[in-house]
Amino acid sequence: MGPADDAQVRGWVAGLGLPGLVDLHTHFLPERVLRKVWAFFDQAGRHYGTEWPIFYRHAERTRIQVLRDLGVTTFAPLVYPHKPGMAAWLSGWAREFAARTPGAVPTATLYPEPGVADYLAEALRAGARVVKVHVQVGAFDPRAPELDAAWGLLAEAGVPVVVHCGDGPRRGKHTGLDVFEAVLRAHPRLVAVLAHAGMPDYPGALELVERYPRVHVDTTMVGVGFAERFAPLPADWPSRLVEHGDRVVLGTDFPNIPYSYAEQLRAIAGWAATDERLGDPFLRAVLHDTPSDLLKLRA
């Protein structure tokens, strides 16, 4: 089930009849910011109680080539701030990165601060295809009044927002799917992608998918051995996906993962193989078709 290692990924994807992978959840950041992120993961034993060695700890050029070698034809390089004054700058950097990197789509981010709707509107006018909101790292309340106009802009534009609002890998002051649902109630047309499928509240994430027709979940770290140790999937996870197969999109957290890209694909392939109602059509939707549609890559 799935590719045994990274060297087999491209052939496995071609065997599904796909032109490549579309990954909606990767991370590329300015070098000095990335170094701080990696330094944080180097202390994961203290932060999370488990080691977190970065599997793809390479120079930027090498990381881009790794994705190409894997057959990733399109990816969203997500950026996120941890304090005021960073979001507009990071969004600008993400646009520049996409302009010089084939396969990368322009992305943006936000933070509850004065001017957030203005710099988000600018990013959308400049072609941002995805917006990242990291409630846990940013340690902010997504219901903050400063963000209301920004959520409205995103809902109107139909641009997907990848939101890390779950309590995994550790609970934050404003994490929890119930907190983010308040945003969805206020902006029900928001195209929200629940990062990590709402980890660890996977059933709760699918409940939001059922209640809100434009909510999706991504596969980032879901079902891999590393995450199963602290946030195991329910035993009936594959059968729960049957009704929502078109609302699941590929995400990986590349390069900041402590295992190979192929392992994430094996986890997804395992779900498809476990329930015959999923199978290859589910894989084609998750790995390519649904994220392509969210990014408006297909006519």
C-alpha cells in the first residue's frame, strides 16, 4: 500500500494516472525565520515531550528539488507570524518566493493587528492562492474583532485558508475546533482547510465538514507512526471518510517532518485500501483533484 520510500513516489503517483501531486501544506520561510523554527524543533523534547528531527533539513534549493523529484507539481509554501508586524512582510516574501519558484503558488498570512484587512486585500489582489492562519503559534483568538473583516474578505474571494486551530501537538490558549467554529458561524462561506484534520479531534473536524459545505481537512501528519503515538486516529477513520472523500486534501508539513514524505502517502493509501468504497478514486481526489480545485488550477 503506497510507496515504500521516496524513490518510489513518482512511479506510484503515475500509476494512479495522475500528472503529479498537489500539496496544500508545505513550509518555506525566510532563512533567518526558518532557522528559528528548526531551532524550536531541535528542542521538541522539552516542548512536546518527544524528539522531532527534521527529515529534510537541506538548503532551500535542495528542498525544492526534493519536491520536484517526488513528483510534486504544485505546492503551497505556507508562512505564519508569531507576533505583530510580521504578517505583511511574510506575505510579501511568500509572493516573491512563488514568483521565482516553479510549482509554488503565492500565499499569505495574517495576524490580529491594525491594518490586517488592508495587507490581506493587497495580497489577494496580488494573486495569493492560499492563506495560512496558525492559531497555536500566533497565540491569538481567531474570533478577535480585528480579524472579522479579514475573514469576510477570504469568504468573499473563495480563497482557501489553511487553519491550524486544533489542540495538537499541544493545546494553545485559543486552540480548539469549538473556538474556530465561531468564525465559521459568522462566515459560513469561508473555504477553510483544517490543518492536521483538527488533530487530535478528528471526529470533531469531520463534524465541521458536515455542517459547513466549504470546510475541508488536510492530511498533514495524520495517520503516520509519529503522530499515532500521541494523536491516534479512530479505528473507523477510513469509513468515516467515505462521505467526505472530496473534502480531504493532501498536506504534509514538508520539510518540517521527522519522517519521509513517502510515509504520509502510505498512510493515505492505507485508508483507501481499508475501505473498498474509497480506493483509487479517493487517492486521485486527495492527492491531486481536490487541492487543484481549491487552488483553481483546473478549468
